[in-house]
Amino acid sequence: MLTISPIPAFDDNYIWMFHTPDSQDVFVVDPGDARPVEEVLKSHMFNLAGILITHHHFDHTGGIGELTRSRNIPVYGPDNQSIKGITHTLRDNDTVEISGCHFKVLATPGHTLDHIAYFTDAGEGKNPALFCGDTLFVGGCGRLFEGTAEEMYHSLSRLASLPGNTRIYCAHEYTQANLKFALAVEPHNQKLQEQVMHVAELCSENQPTVPSTLRQELDINPFLRSDQPEVIQAASDRDPSTNASPVDVLRVIRAWKDNF
């Protein structure tokens, strides 16, 4: 079992830190900035034992160099030579042991072509954990900077097949904006309306809105619901040329979100 906590970075990034409860050796996911990581390490007397990377964007990789300058630690990440500092290249369906837990590597192209996610059955509170970078957010998904709607659909479908109690550790605090859009797509979704109220309360108290759970996302996230009648209708209203397939629905609502 892992203890997992967020380290805020930049305006809205989360660098996830995890370790076993009986250890001071910690791992971090997507450290775009070394400074907040070093501050947490110092204040809690933790030892940085390794780094996990989901994709090449600088707000996820920018701290690698500084964090490894005086540390001989593993850096796990996708097979992309543009990411400086990777010591352990990972590919789809690889399994690696990190902090005493087995992580399965899932290729999730869409946001970027090199994007991977890390899944373990041994997360916090005996719940599975998914470190999904910028593929899946609370109420949303990543922009299609490099991949296609079809690639993103298949990546999200793969994540949707994980256990419902999987906790979703995404890399950004985008929840309020995502849920505002989700309501535009599904204004009659009662579970979504309830989540909007819950998130507003968390934000008023300056609390993180993540992690989410996969079960919750399947109820409220339009990008995981592109086969649902109300989402299909919203996409068709937005773009009458849509063929109503889940891939095309996702394409339409992702383009809609880009300009929302």
C-alpha cells in the first residue's frame, strides 16, 4: 500500500509523490519544477528514490536535471529521446517494481504520441492507483496536440476498463473548468450536477479536487461517455456532420472544449 500526496507546481500542476508508509524513500511523478519537490523533501526529511515521467512536455519534465544532478536515482519514462535524463525506458504492457509495488505501463497516445500511464493495484487505502498525466482529467481529457481523436478514444477506453475504484491521479487542477464544459454537454446529468457543487465547496476551501475515481468519471466525464445518448445528441447539435460513432463524438466535443 502506498501513501500518495500532491505537490502543487506552477499555476495548476500536480507533481504526485508516493512512498510506502514505513519508508522515507519517495518517488515523484512528472516533476516539471524541482524547487517544490526539494522543499517537500527537506521539510519532511524524505529521500528522493526515483522519478516517473508520463510524457515529454516541459511542465512534466523540467525538474529532472536538477533533481538528478546530485542523486544517482532511476528515471522511468516513455521511449522518447527528447526527454533528457530517462534511465529506464518503458513501453506498453511493461511491468516495473517501484517502491515495493508492481506498476503496469499503459500506452495512452492522444495528448502526445509518447504518453504513458502507470497503474498499480496497491494504491492508497488498498485502492488501485492510476498516474495518468494529461490523458484523463477530472471531468475532462487532454488536448489532442499530437494524436488523433481515434487514438485518444482508444486510450480512454483502455483506462475505462480498469477497476471502478481506481483512483485517478491526474497532473492538473482543471476540474472546475472541465465540469463547466461537461454541464454544457450534459445539462441534465444529476450526478454531474452534484459533483459541480462538491467541487465548488472544495475550491472555496482551497482544497485539491483530485484524485477522482474511475467510477465517478464514468458517470460525469463526457469524454468517457461518448457512447451515451445525451452526449451523442450534444455533439450532433454542435456539428451536424458527426456520424454519431463514439470516436467522432469525442472528436467533436474535444474541438468544442478547445474553444469553450
